Amino acid sequence: MAENDANQELNEVTPLNETGEVIDEPVINENTESEPDTGGDGTITEPEPTPEPEPDIPEIPEVPKEENVNQNRRKKIMRYGLKEVADVVFFDIKTGRPVLIFDTLKVSNIENAAESTEASGGKGNAPLVSWDYGRTATLTMQDALLSDKSLAMLAGSTVRDASASGVNITRYEVIDVGEAGAIETTYEPVGEVVAYDNEGGSLGEEMVVTGEAGALVATGATAGDRVAVFYESEAEEGATVVTFSSDKFPAIYRVVGTSLVRDEDGLDHAFQFVIPRAKLQAGFTFTMDPENVSTFDFNLNVLVDPTNKTLYDIIRM
């Protein structure tokens, strides 16, 4: 028993095989690198490197695209304010081509109106039923500036070259008479020249003017006299003329106006009105007031589109 116990204790310390021989165990040195594996042909096979763990990268929330944000904003019910004046474009009703751009407007209002009638009865003749009819709309524009083109639109005519059209310009000048009654005009006169004594600042007696352009003489006038001279001269290059005729009136146009509206979040959105057919009113006023800057009114009656009964569309973008 003691011998068996001794052998068992020896086996626990030193491993033995079945015949009692000591089994040699490989000595493992933790500080020594393992020898590289070799293939059958003696080639050294490098061990595959242990991959380093990927660092944890926090997910970055996706920033919504601006167009998606705008699309979402358009889908929701929006309340907005309107302040800016519109830029308005007139299009030819036949060709569809732009005719004139109004980009200096002070006012661009669409005024709406309708009529109504009622059925009344009973004690006190109180209104019982009401009907609406006759919807109308008017586009009222006030421009800070006037152009030949916009003036021609009001006239229902075109802008013509004054010099090429043979238009003469009426001239009026107060001139100091030179030696021997000579008078010298600023522009070359065409046709008759008429002169009046102007010593008192008002038209006096008419004077006879003789001679030709460049050598005019006021008969009876002496050097130093002041005369008022009336004459005509040819229109200079670049001069234009717009003719108002009794049988010509403004046309019908397609009108598009673009402005901005601002929502409750302070963001601006494009805003547009489209009038398929609008008749420019013929009446307007030229105001020439030295104490006030003139403005120019362009008012249009909105006509119904016979294809779909539309007066105008309002588009918020």
C-alpha cells in the first residue's frame, strides 16, 4: 500500500507512462516567441496577424435635405404674411411672348368684388335667402417710373422713331438781341420763326423776323433787347413719339406677378398670381406737380377664361 501511494504521488508530480517511465513534457517559455510553422518544403509560413478591433464610431444622424424640409413645410397647413410688391410681366395674348416687365411698382393689388341679391319676406321683410353672382376682379398697379413702352401700351399704339417719322419739335426761347437786331436760336429752325417783345417778361408786340437760319434778324429790335422766339426744329436722333388716337385702345394681356410671403417661422416663400386674360384700362392721369413725385397708374379688368371660367390663380411655392 505504501508503495502504491508513493507511485501515485509521483505520478501527480511527474507524469509516467503505463510502464512507469517518465514522460518528457515540453517546456513552455512565455517570454519566447513561438517558432514559425514550416511547410513540407521548408517554407516558413507567417502567422496571420490578429485583426485589431474596430473602434466604435457613433452614428451621425442624417441631416434632412433642404428640399425635403421645404416639401414637408409645403404639405402642412401654413399661415403667412404678405407685404412685398410684385414684379409683374405682361405677355402677348396671341404669341405668349413677354411684352413688358414692371419691376419698379409701388402697388400691385388685386381687388375682388361680387354682387348679391336676396329674397325677403315675412314680418319686417327680413332677408331669407341670398344669392351671389357677378364676381369680378381688378388688378391695380402703380409704377414709380414710366417708359415709352408702358406709355404705348396705354395708348394702344407703338413707339416710333421721331426723327424717322418726320416729327418736328416745337421750341420756345427768350433771346437777347445782338447787333443790328440779330437773334441766334439754340436749334436750327424749320419753317417760320415768330418773335415777340419780351421786355416786361410777357409777350408784347410781334416782331417781323427776316433772314435764314443762322442769320435771323428781328426788325425793330436793338442790341440788348429781349425777345421771345417760337419756332420748330427737326427731332434729334434718339427721340421717340407715342401717338394717342381716338380709335386705338389698350389690348388684352396674360399677366403674371411674382412676390414673396413669409410664414410664421420667418421663412420666405415665392408667391405668384396668374391672370390668363386682363384688359388694360384706357383711362389714366398724367400728374405734373412740382411739389410731389408723380406715379403712374396701370389698372386692368380681369376677364374670365372662357375655357374653364377661371379669373386668376394664386400659387404659393
